[in-house]
Amino acid sequence: MRINKYLSGCGLDSRRKCEQYVTDGRVKVNGKVLTSLAYDVKDGDYVEVDGKAVSLSERKVYIMLNKPKGCVCTSSDEKGRKTVLDFVKIKERVFPVGRLDYDTEGLLLLTNDGELAYAVTHPKNMVKKVYSVRVEGEPSDAELKRLRNGVEFNGVKYMPAKVVVLGKENNDTRLEITITEGKNHEIKNMIESLGRRVLFLKRTEVGGIRLGGLSRGEWRYLNAKEVDKLVSLK
Ligand code: URA
């Protein structure tokens, strides 16, 4: 099995991120630092990451967290900020599926199933992500149409989004926006392309799985039906 697939199967991260482990020189096979991404792991190989042995045997775990604002979606933060893993204390080593910004809250999936993380985040699968967005002011019909047709911001193109106006909030507007990409700061950049700001951003759904009534900072295991929905993407 190719090294990136093997490492992600051990629960380290998505396949793409695991390639980075290799290029960063963090992976050893049979005591030697691995230099090639093309390496196929064989039966009996002793694989280490950061000096710790890894293996494929771990039970697969699927979790949803209601990520609060004020934490990052990485396993460790160089600035010492709180991470999403501080909320989920279990013995298996899980990692976030995709990212939410520091100041974004809502549904974040965590797993040790690298293949599943890869399937959920890969643009080719066009997995739906739904956001509740408080936007400054009152976007006009023409502005909403631009979001629905696809916009460009700082040279990056964003695909057409489904946009529903949920209502007015004082001088601002609550929108529900559904996207299928997953580019960095996608929603904020789409709104900025209109010359407006996002005042609040919460993800409510990923791949048909809903956040529901989970409180901020709380997490739960996905049920069998929810896991099946995600696994069908693999
Ligand atoms: N879009 C953003 O701008 N930020 C997020 O955290 C998620 C989607």
C-alpha cells in the first residue's frame, strides 16, 4: 500500500496531508527516513512517525464537534491557542476533516479514517456544506444573483452557491449559503467580493449530516446512519 494511504489509514491525517509528513522527513521505514512518496509499504515494514510506531489496526472513530469560536483546527498551534482536539478527550488519535476558521463556529467532523477525510474534502466529490451567515447590511437582489452565479475575489474563482435569505437582523441580513468547494475563507471571500463583511459564520451541515442541537464545545459520535452516508463517498 502506498505510503500516504498507509499513514492516513493509521489515523494520522488525510492522504494529502500525510504526503507532507513524508516530505517533511518525519516518516521512517525500518529505521530509515523515507524520501520517496512512491514507497509501497510491505508486510513486516516498521513504520514510524516522529519516532513513534504506527499501525493500521486502530478502530475507526467518527465524531462531530460543535466547534466554538476561538480555537484552531490543527492538532497543535505554534501560538499556543486552543485547538479543537482540546474538546475531544478520547484514546484514539483523531484529526479534523477540513478546516473552520478561528472565528467560525459549528459542525466539524473528526475521525482517524484518512480515506474518509480524503473523500469528504476532495473537490471532485462536491460534498455540500451549509453555512448560516450574518452579513453586514442588506445585499441587493443583484448581489445575491452574483453569489448564485459564482464570484471572483483576489484572483480566486468561487463556484455558484445556493443562497437563501433567512431574514433581516436589525440592519444586517441572515443568509443560508450552500457550497460544494471548500476553499480557504470561501464564504468570507465570497461576501467580500460584494464589498460586504461577514459578521457571524456557523456551519450547520456537511454531506447531509446536521449539527442539530449540540451545544458549543460539545461533541458526539456519529450514529450508524450518519457514518454510512459519509462512507458511501469513499
Ligand atoms: N468559509 C469561511 O470563510 N470560513 C470558514 O471557516 C468556513 C467557510
